[in-house]
Amino acid sequence: MKEIIIHYKRIKNIYIRVKPDLNIHVNAPKRVTKKYIKEIIEKRKDWIEERIEAMQKRNISDFTLKELEDGNEIFYLGKSYMLKVVKSRRENIILAGRIMYMYINISNNLNNKRKKQLTLDIWYKKEAIKLFEELIKKYSSLMNLNTNITFTVKKLKSKWGSCDIAKKHILLNLELMKYPIHTIEYIILHELIEVGLRLYFLQYFCPFIDFMLAK
């Protein structure tokens, strides 16, 4: 479950919304306790998870439609940066303060959308591989997953991640690099739990079933 943010107001009813940051925002009367709010959220858990999934899909679409033009807003790890395209012999991206400098060789045409998108995607992927590897190792260790989990980073249209349990392999969406670290951690943890539960089932539960059937 995402972070629950409560706003106490002069209202009679409780209103629950999932915002683009994927957190749960609750507007509630001032007299209502946090315990009661959590009980309401638990009862509406299925609806909330559906809204989170729908918002994730919408966010992927919104981010993909962003134009890579000078002065536009680009997101990286939950923070917005103003894009500045600079003509150069070599492609590179450098962050300075809240400005993203995109150095790009476009043969006198700085409006080449495909070249700019490719430059941004290559940079995102390079940063994603380093970050995702670090987080997978960190949480695999905390979960005592004594196995080598591999992963692939790819642009996906409608989901943030998936896992191939048999191959112990995780597929992660490149678009995650536009979101805060805690969102990326949430997705990686979700996939690791899927793998971990399956491995636990195969290692401990299946032999137990075989033993019981053999009796």
C-alpha cells in the first residue's frame, strides 16, 4: 500500500483519491480518527489498488507524450528539470541544478525528435541499470533471497514490471526513472516478493507435498 496522506477539513464525509504521485489522499472530517480512516481504506483496498493501476497506466502515457523541446519539463527520479538542448559532437546528458543539458549532434537541426528521444533513453537506461542493480541487491539481501536475480530494462506501454519466476528474471520499465526512488523501490520489491514466494514454495512446500503423497 502506498503512503496515506490525510487532509482534515470541515466536511461531513470521507473522500479517498489516488493522485498522480500514486499516494492515497484522504479528505476527512476533523472528528474522525486515523484508526477509523485506516479501517475504511482497508475495506476499499481492492478499489484503491485498481485506481493505482489505472493511474500508473495513465502516467506512463502522459510521460511518453512529452515533447523534448528547449524549456520543456523533463522528469528524473521524481524531480523536474528544464531541458536545454546544446549542439555538440558527442551525445551526453548532464544535470546542473534544475537544468538538464542535452548535448547532441543533430547536423544543424536541434528539432530532430527521434535523435533527442534516443539520447534521453540511452542516458535513462545507463542510469537505470546502475540504480536497479543496486536496489535489487539491497532488497534481495534483506529478504534472504540466496539466488542470483537478473533483470532487463525496457520501455513498456502498460506495466511497470514483471517477472519470470522460472528464470529468476525481472523485467522493469525504463519509464520508472522519471519517478521518485520510493516508487521504484515499491515496484522492485513487488517483483522480488513474487520471485521469493515462488522459490520458497518450490524449496519447502513442494517437497512436503511429495512427502505426504508418498505416505
